[in-house]
Amino acid sequence: MISRRSFIVAGAALTCARGARAGLPVPPDRRIVFQLMRHGSSIGTHTLEFRADGDALLVDIAVDVHVWLGPFPIAHYVHHSRETWSGDHLVGVQAHTDRNGRKLNMAATWSGHGLSVEGSGTSPYIAPLNAYASTYWRKASMFGPMIGTQDGGLVRPSITPRGVESIRLASGAQTRAQHYKLSGDMDVELWYDDADAWVGMRFDVDDGSQITYARA
């Protein structure tokens, strides 16, 4: 990977196609949508929108989850973040999260030596040059330190490949995907298809239930 110290903003306008050529798996329709499933029922969505803004690629991410027990709300999670990319370099992140009424936030900006990070769960720091945000849509980002997009904390999970298997999409169709298990600083399972596109995720929550992502 090219050192971020050599990063120069390109002069030509960045399009999503150029982002893909730079190693970013931007989908042709510039959108990724997941249904979040719990006990077989949908509890929310996780959406990523990609768009060019001058020389930058912006990735707007929204997670909206609400869990009900009959007519009564028992849990909610609302998250909004934006990544800013120049070529295949992440140069900014801003995020705000409401987790059952607890407000979390973080921000990261390019400082010339790395991403300068601050957040509700960490003291300010300069992230390692190989660190990216924990947004999962770019498979390569999984293999270095990850900057948490809830509170800014830096995590270094262990990664265990679990082989290739078929997983179910929201449409009911099956797709072939490589399965990875992340453990240590985090506990989550991820799936990527043959084109390295993010197609699935699974993790446990505090009440002992399991959340599964099904790509739309």
C-alpha cells in the first residue's frame, strides 16, 4: 500500500468508477443496503451511499435499528457517519451514535502524519498509517488496526479465515462468500463475495440474541 505520507490530492475529479480502480469496492449503483435480522425478523437497516464531491469520494452510512416487545420499544441504535476518501486514502471520518439513549461520537481528520482521531471513548491520538475506519465495506481495511466509528477507539482484532460457504441474501438467493471471524478486541463475523464485496455480518448482542446482516 502506498504510504499516506506520499498522498497528494489528485487534480482530476474523482468519480465512483475511479474510486473502484483505486481499490475501493464501490458498487455500480453506488449503494449498499443490509436488512438486520433478529430471531428471524427484520429490526432495521444499514445503508451506505457513495457519491463524488469534487476530488473526494464521500461514503454516507446510516444504521437505524429498533427492537420492540409487542407494542413496547426495548432497544434502539441509530448511527450516522461519513467517510471522505482521496483515491484509496481515507482522509476523514465523522460519526454520531445513539445507543439506547447513550450519545457517542468520533471524528478523524488527515493531519499529514496520519489520521488525527478524537472521540467520546478515547483520548486524542494519531492513528497508524495502516488504520482505517471499522465500516467493513472495504475488505482490505479489515487487516490493519481499525478506528471505531462509535467512540473513536483503536482496535486490533485477530482474524481467522473460516473458508468459503454459501450465505443467504435478503432476497432469499444464495451467494458464495469467504467467511472471516474477528476476535480479541471485537467479536464479529464477516463475509465477502468473490469480488471482495461485503455481503454479510453476524454478531451477538447483550441480551444473548444474534444479529445477522442480509444484503439486499
